[in-house]
Amino acid sequence: MDQNKIPKELLQPLKREEDTSEKIAKPSRTFLQDASRTFLKNKLAILSLIVLFIIIVLSIFGPSMNKYGYNDQDVTRGTMPPRVAALENIDWLGFDGTHEGEFSDDTVEKATTDAYMRYDNRKEFIDIEVIDKGNGTEDSATVAATYHIYEAKELNDSYFWLGTDNLGRDQWTRLWRGTRVSLYIAFLAAAIDLVIGVAYGGISGYYGGRVDNTMQRIIEVLVGIPNLVVILLMIIILQPGILSITIALTITGWIGMARIVRGEVLKIKNMEFVLASRTLGSPTRKIITSHLLPNISGVIIINTMFTIPGAIFFEAFLSFIGLGLVPPEASLGTLIDTGFSYIRIYPFMLLYPAIVISVIMIAFNIVADGLRDAFDPKMHK
């Protein structure tokens, strides 16, 4: 195109303004704002956070939502199945208050007799349905039995939302009471990590030299002592229970956090902005609070979130092998231990505490993954 033929009225001079090159299209955001924005985009992490909030609320208020105490024993109402007033007419949900099972034997008559014997010979409250008549061979005939235990025990007006255990204690109350204890131990472990682990690792990494060498040798000694050995020693000195677990966590539970914090402090303390602050005469307290801690806060938060499910599993494991809480105290571990003993005949006793502990551990791990991505600058968009 010949530029001389372009009409002059189409050519307008550009008005130059001094601040045009300095104008920013979008407002700037801090690192914390970027991290929050990235975390809020993670729908799975937000859903897990909501689930954890609901579980924490239920652990606080759940034990008082019905009239039964967590240790109200009554053997006459032992192993009652779950029954909920609004859901008892929906059979497939399993809240209709009946025991159901299949029984096999040589003949239908023998299989039916096995069912009656299993359910205390309360024949008038047992419904029998023949599934397979068989041909007379061993275990070929099968019947399905439905035992209306609430009617048999004259508890028509009673509702145990998650059933009862072998001693007649309400499972709903004990479940949330146990969840409260397990969460207490988990948050205690997180607090120990934050207080002892961060302080120990920060001091060791910042001062270095002989201080670092001495403190790391102490950690190496503690690492060589397994947690289980510490628990056994606490049981010998004290008794099984929350106090023994608390002391064991206090002795060795913070070591992982201390090592991570030490490594981060060693990496950051020689960077230019820290050296500049030290050169300008800033006191140690200000360097730690204004420069070191803000730059390692992401690592601290992430590792704390990963500590919580580990502590819950640690408590459940100890209770399962008999080194945790002492009955009648309840925790998720003790409930799973009791339910495991009756898993073949009353699976509901194991089902609900197993679901709760699984959901808690999965949710905390998902939230921790979300925080890890949020505090990673490469994930910010």
C-alpha cells in the first residue's frame, strides 16, 4: 500500500503520558493472597475442610444429642442394631433395627434351626425366607433370617442411631466421644510440633556451629528410640491412657518437624536479604520473626497438617493393640478394637468408627496437599 495515498485525517498523533508505562493493569497481590486464591480453587480441599469442620462439630456436640451417656451400660440391650425413626422403613439403608443373616446347612429345617439358635430361639420375632432348598448335601440349603430384636426386647420406643456395643452402650455417643479424644491427641501432636519442633529446629539451624552439632546429636539419640518403646516405658511408669500417649509424643513426636525447620533455616539464613538485615544491625529476634519465620511458614503449616492424621493413626494403633486408652474410655482405636472382635456377627460395630477414622485421615491429607500446592509459587496463576 502506498503510504502517500492514506488520508491524513486517519493519522492522529499519539498523546504520550508520563505514567502510561508505569500503569499496572491489575492490583498486586501478596504471597498470602496468592496462596489463599490457589487454595480456594482446589474444590476437593475445600470439600475436605467442610467435612472436617462437620466432624469436629459433631465430636463436640454429638455425645449430647441423645439421652444416653457414653458409659451407660445395660447388657439387656447389648448389640442392638442401628435404628433411626425417619429411616427405619427404608430397608436398604440398614437403619431398620433388625439383625439379618444367611444360614446354610444340609436341609432347610437344619438351616432354620441354626437361625433360631443364633437369635436366642425367639421364633415369633424371626422371619425366615428360603433362598436355596438344596439337594441334601452338606451346606447346600440356605435361608435368610430377619430378627426383629427391638420388638423381642420390648424396646419399640427406643432408637439407637448407630446401635449399641456388647455392653449395651450407645454407639452414637461413644463414636463422637471417641472422635473427640482422637482429635485431641492429633491436635496435641500438632501443637508439640509447632512449639518444640519449630523452636528446636530454628535455634539449631540459625546458630549453627557447636550449638547445631550438640542439638543434632541429641536428636540422633532420640531417633534411635522407637515410639513403641517409649510408650511401653510410660505404661510401666504410669498407666495406659492419654497421659502416656501425651508424654510419648512430647519426647519424640517433634523430631521430624525440627529436622525440616533446621534445613529450611540453614538454606535461608545466608540469603542476601537476611545478610542485609544483619549488616544493618537488626537484632536476632527481628531477623527470626520478620525474615526467617515468614519464609518457612508454608513448610511448617504443611508438615503440621500431615502430622495430624499420623497422630490419629498412632493413637488408633496403640488402642487396637491394647496400649492406648483404658476402657471404659472411648477413642476411635478402642471402638475399632471392640468392633473387630464382633466383625463376623455384628459388622456395624466396626463399620462406623472405621468410616470416621478413614474420612478424617483422607480429609486431612487432601487439605495438606491443597496447602502444599497453595504455598508453592509455581502453582500460582
